[in-house]
Amino acid sequence: MDITEARQLWQPEPGWLNTASYGLPPQPAWDALQATLQDWRSGRTSWEGWDLATQRARESFARLVGVDAADVTVGAQVSQLLAPVAAAIPDGASVVVPEEEFTSNLFPWLVQADRGVRVSTVPASKLADSIAADTDVVAFSLVQSATGEIAAYEEIVRAARSVGALVVVDATQACGWLPFDASWADVVAVGAYKWLMSPRGTGFAYLSPVAQERLRPHAAGWYAGEDVHSSYYGPPLRLAKSARRFDISPAWFSWIATAPTLELVEEIGVGAIHDHDVALANRFLEGLGQRPGDSAIVTVDVPGAEERLEAAGVRAAVRAGRVRASFHLYNTERDVDLALDALAG
């Protein structure tokens, strides 16, 4: 399915340039969610059928990022998925994080301070060079939320491996438009409600086999059991041997819409989405007389930009004092030109 054909499955109002805040659902996901809500309202079915969407989504995510589904855990948000990782690092560990890192991949490390964990923040562009012999963890976003800057993923991983540091990646602002291989890292967490265009409350984490051995499933409950239907009551502890032992019980309705959306992203292809998104971002930059870039997220500093865009019906965001525009597969050149006309005015 090409981008033009796929775009018919979305119904955005012109001027939505804020996928970096939340993505818009395709029609198959919307329809599946509405049908399920009707079932819930009338009590016409049991929950087991709803839960099938969780495994479908897990498997689709695994294919998108090039890992085994057995190494993927599901959860609700990035900080929750990273909490057991941060809890597992040794007392006195040294963690290096970019200065502008979104706090879901910063606060989990900072709250370990009472154990002597030290967190150093450095410019994102100098992250690889800041990894030293005593670094235990390097944690970073693959694409920075505030600026759209793409991390030097391979270079950072290579530097981390040279000193035996754990590599922890927040790919929330990348997954869905930027092709990448999650298996390079030890941990890759993704909130699905942005570029994966899913409901708020679904997330994934790739946990390498080595990482899984280091972690304790602090939130383990019935859904983390080897057989969830035999894990409702009583001992002994009988957790899944795969990364499912780190799962939390899913918010079913959110997963109902997540599964078909990820499968649609697979069908379209992340490579094709990347080329479309970056082309629109560069049309926007070039229209403002700026150099083209390599990201679907761009920031601009134009006097009165926020007010001008709002008056024209363009929905963007303001981050770190600059207007942030983000472009995804349902956007068109018309959206770009609407924003450019507003800023030119």
C-alpha cells in the first residue's frame, strides 16, 4: 500500500502538524475500538477476545524494530517500562544522558540518587564522546522530542560497548517513521501514542536476553504468568520465561486500536513513511529559507510564529521556546503550505 492510498484511511483536519505530541488513528483502528466499546457497553462478550490484540501488537512491534517478540514486554508508558531497568543498576552507577532528554528517560535514573547513582547530562551531539571507562549506562532518545535531532545511534552504541555500558533508548519519537534496529541496544522503550498513532496507554520495550537476566519484574501480576489463565490465584511464583514476565495487565481498549494501526504501518513500510515525512519537513524548512534536514520533527524561531499558526488553524507545539512542527504520513503539501503562508503573513 502506497502513501497516497494509505492516506485515505485517516481523516485529519488540515493543519495538524503535531504528531510529536500525539498521532491520529486510522479508520481500521477507530472502527475496531468503537465496536469493542459497544461490546463493553452491552456486555455481549468476555475479555479474552479483546486481549488477543495485545499479542498481535507485540508481534507487529517486534517485526517493525527487528527483534524477537519473545524479547518484547508491553506496558503503558516509557517511564514505567524503564523503571525496572533503573532499579537494577548497581549502587553508585554512573549514567550519561543528553541535556534535553525527555524526562521519561531521565527521572527513572535520577530517583536512584539515594543509592549513589550519578547522572551526568551532556549535549546530545557529544554523547558518544562523553562515555568514559566508568560509565555504566548511556540513556538517550533516538530522536529528541524538543528539537527533532537524530542520535548517532551506531556511534553511541559502539562507544558504550567499548566500556561495557548498558545502552537504553527511548524511541518514542522515532518508531513509526525512522527505520532502526532495536537489537543494537540493550533496552528500547516506545510509547505508541505518537508516531505509532495508537491510543494513549500502550507501550513496548525490547529487552535483550542479557538485560532480562539483570532485571527483576517488580510489577509482576497475573498477566506476567507463564499461562495467564492459570495465574489468577495463589503460589507458587510461575512467571513467563520470556519478556512477558515484565508485562503489566493491559488496558484492553487501547490495545484493540493499537494492533491494527501497527499492522497498517507494517503494510505501508517505515521506509516509505520516512521518505514522505522528511520530504514534507524539508519543504517546510526550505520555505522558511532554512537548510533541509533529516528529521520529521523540525523547530523554527519565527517572531510571533505560535500566534500566526494558531490564527491560521495550524496546530503545532512550542518546545524549549521554539515552534515545533512534526510531519507524518497523513500530512500533505497542503498542510505545509498552510503553515508557510501563516508564517509569511
